[in-house]
Amino acid sequence: MKVSLILTVLNEGDHIRRLLESVAAQTRKPDEVVICDGGSGDNTAAVIQECAERLPLKIVTAPGSNISQGRNAAIREASGEIIAVTDAGVWLEDGWLEELMKVWGYGSVGGSEGVAMVTGFYKSDPQTTFELALGATTIPELRDINPAKFLPSSRSVAFRKEAWAAVGGYPEWLDFSEDVLFDLKMRAKFGAFAFAPKAVAHFRPRSSLGAFARQYFNYAQGDGRAGLWPKIHFVRYFTYLVAAPLLIYAALTISAWMWLLGLIAGVAYVRKPLERLARRTADLVNLADWVKVLLWIAVIRVTGDIAKMAGYPLGVWCGFRRRNKSKAS
């Protein structure tokens, strides 16, 4: 099978070299690498060209495109029947592509010809205590994954090109959460995905609280525009705007024991990040690091929820306007 690896870039001069070096080191190399540049103004193009002798590169330019438009443009130019997808800000373990391809028979006996999509996995690659806390808070571990329900990020997936075409590609009208909607369309049409837990991509989390807040605001905006997860967002609004104020009022006016109930609820809310952090003790060398990371986890949780609550209504409104505009035309 011919395999095309595709990705999009936009001002990734500081990060793209590490990714391309990890692609060149793959145990099963892609037959071509198609990169869509959304209009970089830095040295991205020059860095990519430095790797041209080691990789079968094909460059597509689409200034002003969003990530869905860029991915679709790259896939249209790809000649492989299998499309592997990753992002510019990651690096891939040496066996990443080989593990993704095993479901179609590469490197193993047999294979599952009917599988339309394979999901890999990804891990955080933190460089600071904040990034360590962010990864523990927002990135699932392998033990957290239910393969039957897993909706992967497109930083670590592979699918048949004909399946991509059958669902209309990535939704170009959606700037954020586009890979989730693509996953849902693929699963609805072709059934469960295969899961390749050893196909691991590593990526660095956002480096500041502000960048993380913008990321989650955008994610929630995409959810609202696409009509995704309304129940989950409703629970978040109810918790912050109804349940928490009532608990505080009860603690102030009825019984101080209510503060203990609130503390228990708060610990339960950060239980998963704490468990993940406990398994990364080698990354925390002293007590000060532990204290900083624990405080960051609480701040990250609240910040992420507030960002989502701010972004979701805007997305719902944009989606409503888009649907009305479509009906009018």
C-alpha cells in the first residue's frame, strides 16, 4: 500500500525540523510527505527544504486557509491510498507509521482490509512545571482510553483516502474541533476505528495560561458551532452558576461542614490529574516543584472551564447564523 503522510504548517520554523527528522527515522517510511503551508511568513519553507534530500516532499501552498482546508488540500494532492495525518508541533516515535499500518497487514500476517481508520496515541512532552501540570490535567493516559469511544486528535491517525472522500473530508466551515467532527462522521459511516496504542506522537503543551485559555475558548467555540456535547457544556454551566453558589451559600448560612463537602468535591474534580502526576514523579525533583504543579492543576481546571463557558455560546450563535444563512440561500 502506498502511504502519504500529510500535515499543515503556519509559521512553524521553530518546530518543523524535529518533526521531519522523526519522519525520516521511521521504521516504515511514508512514500510521500505532503505539506500544506497556510502562508508562513517565517523560515518554515527554508527549514522544510533542508529536509528535501531525506524525504519525498511535496509542498502545497494555500495562504489564508484554516486547518481543515489545508488538510483537505494536502490530501487531494496525495497519491497514496492510505493517508496518515500529524501536526507540525509534534515528533513521532520511530515505529509510529509502522504501528498504524499493521491493521492493514504491514509488518504482520493478515490484516483488516475493511478498516477505514486507525487511531494512534499521543503524549505530552512538557518543558516546564506549568506544561507538566497542563499535560497531566488535559491529556489522557493510555489507561484512560476506551478504544470503542476514543475520538482522536488528527495529530496521530491514518485512514483510507476513499473513506475521507466518502464523508466529505474535514469540515472546511469549522475552524476548531474539526477533527472531532471528522471522527464522528467517519465512525458513523464506517463503524469502529482500529486502535494502535504504540503509534505515539509527542507534543509540547501550551506554554502559558493565556495560550491555554485561548485554545480552550476556541475548542468550545468549535463545539458550539458544530453542535457538539451540549449536555457536557450544560453540566459545566450548572456546576459553576448554580451548584457552586448554592454550596457556598449553604456553608455560610446553614453549616460550616458544607466547606468540607466542597473540598471533597474539589479533590474529586482534580483526581485524574493527580493520579497522572503521581506516575510522573521523576519529573518533579523537589517539594517546590510539587507545590507549583499542584497549584497549577487547580488554576488550569478553573481557567479551562471558564474559557469553555465563554467560547461555547459564541460558537452556538455562529452556528445558528450559519444555518440560517444556508437556509436563506
